[in-house]
Amino acid sequence: MTLPQTRKVFQGVADRRQMFRMFDRHAQRPGRDRDDGTALYAGEWFEIGRAEHDYMFEVLPPVILAVDMFAMREFLTASITSIFFTLWIDGRARYFHAYCDLADVGSGRRMREAIVERESRPVRAMTRHERLEHIWSSTHDDYRGYAGERWPAPDRGKRTVTVYGGRHGTTQKLLDGLTDSEISEKLPVHLRYLPDAAAA
């Protein structure tokens, strides 16, 4: 699967527990000790609250990139690190976390622009990709994983989630292979009936 350059991975405002959990959404990936995961993390972003933003500012002396954003000094992998934004959208301050590649001088600016563009849309909607990412972000580790040796070779290493199959019980299914009905069942009620958004 080709990942969008920037991608919203959680709908709503993440609390502190959710924020820390999403800092490493790919912790269970196979081969974690053999690859740095740059392509998985770079471009991911989600909204946080002011308290979470301010807490992260105080954790370590940050690298100040601009008036409205700072970066963590510790890198997640290679040159990927957390950047925290304070952005004024529709007349109010909102706070975001994103993974950007500091080896790319313009990555923070482009991320800021992508977040503002996405969050300024007049109609609240979600793309299929955003729905899948929200499901992945909000599913407990016990109910998500990666396709292993029992899966056909082309599917190995792809993300899986547990789905309820009625009288057949639960089963693992590829995240990207979820039907619209299965996606709807896995989303919280307030997100199920949002219209589809055209991918930016």
C-alpha cells in the first residue's frame, strides 16, 4: 500500500493515554529490529489537547522551529521526530502532533499547511484511508497485528484486525480488506455516518 505523504491517523482530540499510545502505532511490526520504519511514521499526524501539548514542551528542552511549532530533540528513527504545532484554525487555537523528517528542511512547513488545509474543510468528512487509520489507532494491541506465515505470501507483514463474524466467531482480516460494513461496525457511533471525503 502506498502511504499518503501526510495522513491523519486519529479522529478527534487524543487524550494523554491515546497520545502516548499513538506515538508508536507500529511497535508490533515484523522486522522492527531490522528496519527503521521511516516510511511508516513520516507524515502521520493527529490532534491533541493543550495540556498534552504543554506537557510535551516541558519534557525535554525542545528544538524551536518556528513560533507555532517545536520538535523533540530525541529522534524516533533516523531523522524522524515529533513536531508539535499550535495552529489557529477557524479563529481558535488547536494543537497537533506530527512525525516529520528533519533532514528535509521544508517538512514542518508542509505538514503545517496540510493540517490547516485538512482541518479547515467546511464539511466534516473522512476518507476511507482515514477511517482505516482511526480503526488501527484505536484498536487494542490484542486485537490488531500483522499477517504472519499462515497468510498467503503477498499478504505477509500487512496489518490485520480482529473482526466479529457472527456465528463463525472472530477472525483476523487484513485492515485494508475491511468492507464498508465492517469499517462502520468498528468506528464509534459519532464517526460512522460521516460522509466520504475526497482524498486530498
